[in-house]
Amino acid sequence: MKPFNQNQSPTAMNSEAPTENLETIAQAQDHFIQSIKDATNNPDDLIIQSFPPNITLIYIDNLVDDQTLNNNIIADLQNKPNDTPEILMAALSIPEVTVTSLLIKAIEGIINGSVLLHIEGYPQVVIANIASRESRALSTPENESQVIGTQVAFNESLSTNISLIRRYIVSPDLCNEKIKIGRRTNTAVTLLYMNGLASDQMVNTVRQRLASLDLDALIDSAVLAEMIDDNSLSVFPQMLLTERPDRFCDGLLDGKIGVIVDGSSMAIICPQSFTEFFQSQEDQNLRWQIATFVRLLRLAAFFLSVYLTPFYVAALTFHYEVIPQAFLVPLSESRALVPFPPIFEALLLEIIIELLREASARLPTKIGQTIGIVGGIVIGTAAVQAGITSNILLIIIALSALASFTSPSYMMGNVIRLIRFPIIILAGFWGFYGIMLAVCFILVHLLRQSSLGAPYMSPFYPPRLKEMRDSIIRMPIPLTAKRPALTRSKDDYKFDPEPIKPKKS
């Protein structure tokens, strides 16, 4: 049997499809009401009301705005003549009113919060959109907090998120394309890009990947990002998930492409390079010297978190000669009562740290903070006193865990947590040779990755010397006129690259 195609769903139906294959609206009210009941499985919240002389009003409760329904639709039906669908359409004081003769369009409208108005004897129905979407108020970013800069984050409402973006980018060049994904959820997905900046090839690539998805349901943007990226099997994210509208708009103005999913508070930005996951939006608000120091600190924390514990395991297992003589005596005294080899000791502590981190994240906020702090202190002290681990390794594990939190991207932070384990195992079996094997494997894997066809390790591979200086360090803003080559933007420059000469008095 041929699998169900997404284009066969009511909300994904192409308006250019041949109408002879589609069911039309019944002229008789009884047949029309029965067809709506059959299509929606006759739910308990399906409201059907009749108005003289021959008008039937149908909607799903809790999806429509009751105030607009009473003041604008019911009042208009009672006070104005409504002989034909066209007259009824003109009589309603609602911004979004359409007339259709297709039953599939009527079903699409009612499940999206519209009211159906049918007149006896006419094969058309009036669709008045008065949808009411519940959403939480705007709040400060939780995962990407910053001291200097805007303090507003996306929420789960698609319309609210788009309004935030248009508040930052007041330009007719901001393109907005809406796509329905999911046979059962019919989730609204919006593709955003700047006309005249974004590469047509990348825009078509994202558009084609979204259109080709044949899903049963789509709930969150993280799922969508994994399904449309270049390599879903890689542990490294190739698309950025952000909750900050300022960072999202900054990416659009660089020629990147954004995707927003209705019901998700995280937006997708692509293409994305490896080094950009260690850059924060706050870097643009700080002086370039301070922002450069912070970026170097994040990159140093990445290597510290990934390789510090494997270096300890390799040195104590195979390479005592690399340990300074001044540390040999305290290190030997610290491990005198530990019965386990260094690899088992390190893996045990790493697992304990991950358990504490996961427990503190899943518990309620106040309890989670208590578990994370008190649990770490109690378990660490008890483990050292019981001789299960050494106090030096406990310090190293704590530093590695602390360094993993410095990444501005939560997705990249999870990668750092994961790849540390196989490197520790390789260091325990082959020492420094195992660490170098892991380094080579990760490096080759990163060099082979791409994001929308753009090199993932740009600007280091392929090498672009001029762009390297603005990736690891944050150059002064007057020297950052050129847009990154990663996006293949149609307009290379953000502003005049010539330096502004100060006027002399």
C-alpha cells in the first residue's frame, strides 16, 4: 500500500489541486452538519447553533474568542440581513473572513479556531477566523541569560515570536513563509530570511527539506532541527537553537535562515559553524577586549572539560614521567587508600556528577538547587573519606563539570558531557596514544561535517585568514563590516568598510 502523503491532509492540501476530486459543501443544512460531525468525529466541544431564517453557526469551543464571537458575529447575524454568503461575508465585522465551496477548507478552518456560517440552499460556507490561542507572557531568557542587552525571550506563540522579530527588523525584505507539517498535528512552521541577503540555494534547501518531511506529528523545534540538518547521526549540532530574538535577528541580518515552530520557544538558525556555538550575543555588547577574553575562556574551558580527566587517567596509568616531582608525593598519598584503577575511579565520579546534574534538573527548582549543592558536597566528602576516590581527582572532576557549563549553547554543552566518556576509556587503555586517537577522530569528524552544505569548521577549513580573527577573538565593530562567508550572502558588507575618520575641531 502506498504510504499516506502529507499533501493529502486537510491543512496541507494544495490550493491548486483539481477541485473535481474534492468534496464540496452540501446545500442542505442537515447534510452539511452531518459531514462536519463525521469529519471531526463529533467531539463534545463541537457547538452548533441555528439563527433565523436559515443560518447555521458551527465552531469548536475553547478554540474561538468568546468576546469576538458574541460582539461581532452573533450580533451581526441578528442585526443585519444575510441572504447570500457574499452578503453575509460583507456583513461580518471580522478582519479574516473567506468563502469556500470545499469541505476540506471548512474542516481546516474549524480545527484552527474559525467559525463556520452556512446558509440553507447554498453550496458555500463562510469561514470567520476568530481563533484564541492561549500563551504565556513574555519573560526573560532562561538558558541564554546575559547582563548587558535585551531581556526578552521567545514564547510558545508563533504570532508573538514573529511580532518580536518584526520589532527588531522593520523592513519589507523580511520574508515569512508558513508551512504545515504533521499529518495529525498540522503544526505551523515559519521559514524566515532576508530577501537580498540570504543565499537562494540555502533558502531552497531548507524549503525543500521542510516540504519533504512526511511526519505524523511535530511538537518541538529541536526535533525539526535534527530531521533537517545535514547529518542527523552526528553528536555535534549543525543548527543553533536559540530563545533570544536579538540573536535570531542578528543571524538573519548576516544572511542566515531561521525557522520557528508553533508551540516551541526555541528558534532555529542555520547555517552554523563550530566556533559560533561558543559565541554569545552579549559579546557584541561588551568592549572587544573583554569579549575576546571571554571567548578565549570558553574555548579553553571546552578543552579543559574534555581532556583534563583523560589526561589524569593516562598519566597515572601509563605516563608517570609527565607528572612533576613536586606532585608525586601528594598524589601518591591521595591515592594510597583507593583500591580502584584510575579509569574506574574517574568513570565512577563522572557518572555521579551526571546523576547529580540530571537529578537537579528534573526536580523542582528549589529542591533541585539544594540537591545539586548539598549532594555534591556530601557525596564528594564521603567518597574521599571512604577511600573510593582521591581528593585530587575530585577537584579535577569538579573543574571539568564547571567548565562544561561555560558554553552559551545548551546543545554544545551536552556534547561536551558526552564525548568525555569515550576519551576517558581510550586514555585508560592506551594512555596518551588513546587521547591522540580520540583527538584525530573528532577532528576528522568535524572537518567532514557541514551545515546546509557550508563547511562546519569555517573559517579554519577551508582556511580564510581574514575571518579567523573574528571567530576566536571579537574584533572591534568598525573592522567587522564583511559578512561571514559561511552564509554566502548576496551582500558582502554590512556597512562601509572604510574607517570613519574623526572630525577635528
